[in-house]
Amino acid sequence: MKYSRLFVFCAALLVGIAMQSCCCNDGCGIEGEGYKWQNGMIVFDEPARVAGQESMLGFAAEPIPVVRVGFVGIGMRGSAAVQRFTHLQGVEVKGLCDLVQENIDKCQKMLTDAGMAAADGYTGEEDYKKLCERDDIDLIYVATDCTNHVKVALYAMEHGKHVAVEVPGAITLDECWALVDTSERTRRHCMMLENCVYDFFELTTMNMAHQGVFGEIVHAEGAYIHNLEPYWEGSYKNWRIKFNQSHRGDLYPTHGFGPICMALNMHRGNKMTYLVSIDTKSVNGLEVGKKLLDVDEFLNGDHTTTFIKTELGQTIDLQYDVYSPRPYDRRYQLTGTKGFASKYPISGYTFTEGMLKEGVVPEGATVNPHGFASQEIMAAAMDAYKHTIHQEIEEVAKKVGGHGGMDFVMDYRLIYCLQNGLPLDQDVYDAAEWSCITHLSSVSLKHNSVPVAIPDFTRGDWNKLDGVTFHMK
Ligand SMILES: NC(=O)c1ccc[n+]([C@@H]2O[C@H](COP(=O)([O-])OP(=O)(O)OC[C@H]3O[C@@H](n4cnc5c(N)ncnc54)[C@H](O)[C@@H]3O)[C@@H](O)[C@H]2O)c1
């Protein structure tokens, strides 16, 4: 009896050791494709910085009093940007590049109607190169489908141009590193056009968070929940549904995530450590795929959830669902030790005693740690913590529009910083950090939701800047 128990124990031990060694090397098939299994996580190899290449943290270029712009991709999103640029001071639109001549004609008309000079038009698949090679352009604004973002951005930086690129900035981890390395080597800005950072609720709430109104933030939630049923057929040659059909993971992370990263000071004293993802089967996605693409397989799950851990011990819950009949929802919720903020599904704040600045809570009103603050307190708090940027540009932005004005605030800030030789609000590390969720979530899903380490694209400098700064002259 005694011996048989010893035998069972030893056998179990051997099986345990065998299983462990299996999961620590190629045996479980988890290594390869540029990553290894380490501390219970998939960890991607991080390319070393090449000699002579320097960090772009806090980078400011020479001031450009009149910013000369070339647009690549002027479909739905790019043409709206051209329209907004007609309301900016100190810009010249030099070139318009798209595969569809009608889009170019439409944007030319926007320019001339606004009293601006017509730009040169380019229509070939590779014509963006001609635009980037010009020596009378400072900024290339990229709003092609997401699979073309990086090739255009890299070519532009290699030819001395600053780059602004639509969301998501990149799809793969290699693409994220390529943006970082090219920006560092060429000393050109590469800003991802994450407009939600400039939304009136998000920016005001970021200001509150940075001033400690919510105490210490311990948890945040973000999402892109948007029933795209009416929009699938609007994209050029159906690129959007084709992309979703062939990719698993959170394919559009940055709207919900970017503003959270700003509130949590990511790579400005904080960093992400790892993520895990889980997804549902595809039901509605598959239906759309069958209808539009005649396929019987659809890789993207109807609902994808990703959990992220940060260096400062916070958790982030990020969701992606563009198939279900639900109200639009970016979530943007911050849970702090002393308060709570929520943009969706209900917009409101929970404040606690003594956390708001003196005089913000109207006389006779009280805060309630168990419910949302009254509309009166919310309005007073949003006014008291309005960001300087909004104080300056809110009125014009609301008139020009673009998702209620935030798109114009974004373009205004991009041009303002370039004109004044200031660091941009969003740097290339933001673009890489926020975009890499797509690839890393797909890797986690491929391996039954294992944790995947999130690279530090600053290569160790994540703690050098003390919080987020939106520079003013
Ligand atoms: N920030 C936001 O709120 C927001 C909203 C919608 C879309 N987007 C992003 O904007 C981008 C564009 O989306 P969209 O809805 O305008 O798509 P779209 O299909 O309407 O437009 C894409 C355009 O890119 C052009 N294009 C493709 N390849 C090109 C090339 N090699 N050279 C020149 N032009 C090329 C096409 O001709 C097309 O007109 C996408 O990355 C999308 O994710 C962002």
C-alpha cells in the first residue's frame, strides 16, 4: 500500500515535469513566429534600437508656419478631412491622391469653393509615391483602408514628410515596430489620427483624472461597439468586410482605448504589461460575409473581449463588436478609488466629498458616492475642468463638425503643433501601443486566451516623461 502510493506520487511528478517542459518549449507549439514562452506568457522578440537612432519622446520639429499637405485616400474619411482643412488657417493642400477620380474631383471642389487653390490630383495605386517625393509638401495625411496605412506612412517619412495616419495606424506587430523605427531614424512625426482623444467628454475627463478627481484609477473600460450593418457596403471594394472576414481579434481597438491610455499616462509613467482575449463565434458576421463575399467562414467573432494589465496594477476591459444590434458604445469608463466616469452607455460621473476643486459643487448640492452626480453638478464639473484646448477651439469645432467637433479639434491640434514646432499630442509610441492590440489579441485567441506580453515600444523609456502634456506655445 505504502509502496503503491509512492509509485503513484512519483508517476504524477514525472508527468508534471514532462508537461511543464512541454509548455516551456516547442513541444506545445507555442514558440516560433518571433516569440517565446516566458513567465506564463507569449513574449514577442523586441528589436534592438539601431545605432544612431534616437527616441522620439518629446520630439519637436522645426516650426512650419504654413503646413503644406498631401492627402492619400480621400474616400469617406479622407474627404471629410479635406473639408475640415478648408477651415484651418496656415495650410495649403498641395496634392490629392485616391484610386477613384470622382473622389479627387469632389475634394478639388471643396478646396476651390473655400477659395483655396486646386491641388494636383493622383490616381494610380503607386501614385502616393510621387506625392511623397515632392519637395513642396510637409505633411502626408493617410486615410486609405487600414491595410495600406503603413506602406504609405513609411514611404512618406523616408522622403522627409511628417505623417498623420488614420486608425488603426498599423495591423501587425512588425508594422508597429516599422512605424517606430522609421520615425526614430528619419526624425519625422508619425501621429495616428485618434479623434476620440479630443471628444469633449473624454478630454475633460482626462483632465479630471490627471488632477486626481477620481483618486487613483484602478480600472478602465473601453469599446468599439457599433452596429456597422448599414455601412459594410460603403467601403472601397468592400475592404472593411473583407478585412474582418479574414482576421480574428479586436480589429478596431483605438477609439475606446486611446483616450483611456491618455488618462492612465501610458508610456508617460505607466505601461501595459500583458493582455488576454476571448471571443464568441461568428453569427451575424458570417451572415454578412455570406451575403457580400459568398464565403462560408468568417474569422472575426461577433464579440471580442480583451483584458489588459498595466505596470501600475490597473486593469482595462476592451470590447469590440460591430455586428450586434446594440446602441453605439465606446464605453470610456474610469473607476478610481474616489470616483467614477462613464461616457457610454450612460454619460455621468460619481464624485466623492472633497475631490472636486473648491467651489465646483453648487451651493446646496451634494455629491453621492453611490450614484451619478446630478446634471447640475456634472455641468459645473465639466465646465471647471474644461481642457485649455477646448477653451480655445470648442466653439469653432462645434460649427465645423466631424463627430460633433472632435475631428476638427484633432486636425487643429496637429497643425497648431507643427506650425509652432511643438511635440505632437499623440506620438508614434501611442500609434504603436494602441494599434498592436489587434495583432496581440489575435495571438492570444489563437492559443486559447493565453496571456501575451505587450511590448514597450519606447524600449525602456516609458517612465521618462511625467504624465501627458498637450503643449501650447
Ligand atoms: N477616425 C474615425 O472616426 C474613422 C472613421 C471611419 C474610418 N476610419 C478609418 O479611415 C480609413 C479610411 O476609411 P474610409 O471609411 O474612408 O474608407 P473608404 O473605403 O471610404 O476610403 C478609402 C479610400 O482609400 C483609397 N485608396 C486605397 N488604396 C489607395 C492607394 N494605394 N492610393 C491612394 N488611395 C487609395 C480608396 O480609393 C478609397 O477612396 C480607414 O483606415 C478607417 O479605419 C476612421
